[in-house]
Amino acid sequence: MVSLGIYILKDSFCISEVSLLKQKLKLLSIKEFFWEDSSEEKKLKMLSEQIAQREQKYKGQNIRFCYCLPQSLVASFSLQLPFKERFKILKTIPFEVEEHTPFQSNKILFDARVCQIREKNQSDVLVFVTLEESISSFLSFLKSVKRPIHFLSCSISSLVNLLEAWNTPLSKSQNSELVETYIYLGIENSYLLFFKNGFLNHSSSLDWGCREIIDEMKKIYKLDKSKAWKEFFHKSFLLTQNQGFSKEQVFFSNLVKKHVEKLISQFNLLNMSLASKENVKISKVRTFGPGSIIRNLNVFLEKKLNIPFHSLKKFLPFPHWNWKEQAYGLIATGLALEGLKRYPYQGLDFLHSKKQLPSLFSLGKLKKKAIIACMAFFILLSYVVVKDYETSKLLLQIEEVFNEYGRKIAYLSPNKLNVENVESFLKKERKILEAKEIIKKELSKANSLDYLEKVVHKIGSSEKWNLNLESLRIFGSKIEIKGSIDSSKQEDFYKFLKTLALAQSISSGEAKKKAVSINSKGDQNKMLSSDESEKKDQHIKAVFSYSFQFK
């Protein structure tokens, strides 16, 4: 059996030929072809001619044609399901799609990859979804090629075939601690791939591709598409220091560095998002793809991101293939592997979902509506890309402010600077401030000692009573005064005390809650005298006891 992986790009297309004979996998050929004309008709003619040549080459053999839907038209999300059977998974997904996408389920096509089989036959599934209109537009483009389409996958699923045991069923006995992170630096887009137990567990897209570097090289050095790509492929580099190099070398290095800085910015934002939302932590990254051929790239990324970066040396299906010489053909080769799969737990094919729906080309009106909807989708996609770029700039500024103030205020070292640590620090500081406010508020409240001070000050400043205080005592909220005074002054003294009590109540500002009352127990509201005859003398002392009760 021979499988052809056909990957169509903006400036070119790539065809990879893979055969499987008696369980022996062989990579036969990889070639890239640049479009000679920008018109759709000329593109289709050129593509059709190349496919026809290979069809003639493998005449008499079983040939499968596998295509790739642009990843920008495909979204993904992960699920955990209580069963492992593929038909049960595909029946469950439509109910989950409604919760994870803003589109109606009857307008969406999907397929899934089973990533892991857990105990009790539970499974982790990665679901890929796209719009019917997107597939309609792509199939319309290929209609004049007049060749059958056996598989229609996407970029991420194709690349995964190169990194995992592509033709092996999942096993329940897996090491749950084995986690690996890869980044594919592509021509138009880049992808961050997380593997657990040797199989894909999570994927994220980065809006960065080395095409931007190649396009700038075409303008500056006045090269055609093919020549610019070859120059980039064989001569691109980054200088770790400029000393000892020519001006031309420094200029070219700065040109590449400018675009790599954009990749670093997007990687930082994605890393923060994954850490907070998905609880995914990146400890080491392996790079591969066309962008990874830039010399000194890993050193530059490691220095900027404080994460170890290493080049991927070999792939599981082709351990002896020097892929760096044909890095542009990685997705096409992964596509070819999709056509050779036999096991139900792996692979991705949007045509499988399409077969369950009515034909999209049965009526001409539906075709027109599909084209209009697809145009609207591309306009919306363009808006989202522009909006995402502006948002990324703003988030980068916020990140810089966060790092600066995190170090200055929270006294955190760079390796411990994250949202959780800063949040923990702020919570502790908030508790300390709240405790201080409570203490300050309690200390500011008026109490019996405050009133005692005022009462003693007022009474002590009145010498006209010929007053002699014997004791001042506090019982909770009660102040008791004992002493002696001229008996002739007793009535005026009691009036003074009552006036003082009322004045203190008003001055406290809480007259209703802390009203002052005068106790009338026993001898508290009358003078005590041992001899009635002594009352005739103005200077005879009368013993008194008086109390203020603060409620």
C-alpha cells in the first residue's frame, strides 16, 4: 500500500510518499513545488499533473490520497469519558460540542483522537472540530483535481503521527508521570504539543511562522520564492554576540531576531495561560520543523525564556531519516501516515463525520450559501487574528508591569514569580492590614478609664467645694467616687455631678448607647452625717459616695 500526503500552502504544496509492505514502513519521496501562477486554475492544473504522475508511478498498487485542512480553520478541546469504544465516543461528542463552541452542532464536523485509556475503561479524548463551510470550500477547490480523497485531517493530527507510536493501540498500563513538550515551528503557523505516556494530551496554536522571515528576505535581497526559501533553509542563523562578525552578518541576524522576538512574546502569553487555566507547566521543550533549522535558535530561546530547548533528532516511524534536510515535508509525511493506519484509537478524518450528513454539493443553492458563509468565516477569522495581536501586545505590557511590581512589592525572585505566589503574598498583607484596623478601632473606643480621666479632671479643677477625694474605683463599666465635702456645698455638688454626667454623655457622641446613669443604691444619692448638730457649721465635712454607670 502507498499513501500520498498532500499539504497545500500559500506559496507551494508538498507531496510525501510513504509505503507499508509486510509491516515495513518506508519513506519513498518528499518534494516541494512552488506555484508557478497565482490563479486558482493554474494551481489546480499543476497539482493535478503531479498527482497524475504519482498515480502512474504506482499503477496497480493500492493508493490513498490524504489531504490537510488548514489548522486555522480547526479548533480542539479535551474530554474525559467513562468508556473507550470509538462509536460511543463519537455519539457523545455532539452533546459536548454545543458547550465548547459558539456554533450550532448541525453546522460543525468533528472527529476525535483517543489519547489515553485509564482504569475502568475510562478514556482521555482530544476532539477536533471545524465548520461544514470550511470543508465545503476546501473540497470545492479540489473538485477539478478529479482524484478521490481518502482522508481529510489537520496539521496537528498529522504531526502527532511522527511523534507517537502511530500504528499501535493504546495500553492501560502506562506511566502517568512521563510528560513531554514539543514545539513545531512551521512555515505559516506553529504548534505546542503536550504528550503524556507517549500520546498526544493537549495542543495549542501559535500565530507565528518562518514565512515572515522568508518574505522579508525576498524584499530586501530581491529573491524569488524558491530562492528565498533555499537561502533561509541553508543560511539562516542568530548571533549570540555581534563582536567579530561582519555588518552583513549582524544585519541578517537582527532580521531573524526581530521575528523570533514575536515568537517569544506569544510563547510567554501561552505559557501563562496554560499554567493558570490548564495547570500545564512547561519544564523542557523539544523543537522541530522548518523554523527550528535556524542556527543558535535553541540557545537564544533558552536564554530569553529560562526553559531548556533542545532539537528533536529523530521520529519514531523513521528513526534514520535526516528530517532537517526536508523539514518542509513534515506535515505531508504525517498526512501520509494517516492513510496507513489500521487501529481505531488513532487518526483523524473529517470525511468520516461528513458521511453521516447529507451531501454538501447536492444542490447548487447550498454551494453558493457555503461559499458566502466561508467568506464570512474568513473575514471573522481575520478580525480575530488582528484583535489577538493587539491583545497580545497589551498582555505583554501587563506582564512586564506584573514582573516589575512582583519583584519590588512581593520581594519574589524571578523563578518564583507567578500569579499564585503574588496572590498569596497579597492575601497575607491584607490580613495584617485588617488586623491593624481592628486594633486601631478598638483602641479608639471610649471606655471607663477615658470617662474617669474626664470626671477627675473636672472635679479636681473645682476648688470651691473644699473637696477631699478618698478613692476612685472602676468596676467594669462603673466608676465609683468616695470622699468628703463641706456639708453646705452638698446640694450644689450633686447638681454639678449630674450636669457633668450629662455633659460626658453628650461629648462621647453616642448618647443613646453610652448614656450615663446615676446609681441610687443606699447612701449614693444622700449625704451621710454622724452628728445633726454639725450641719450648722458651714465647714463640717460630709462623707459621700457617688457612681457613674456607662451603658
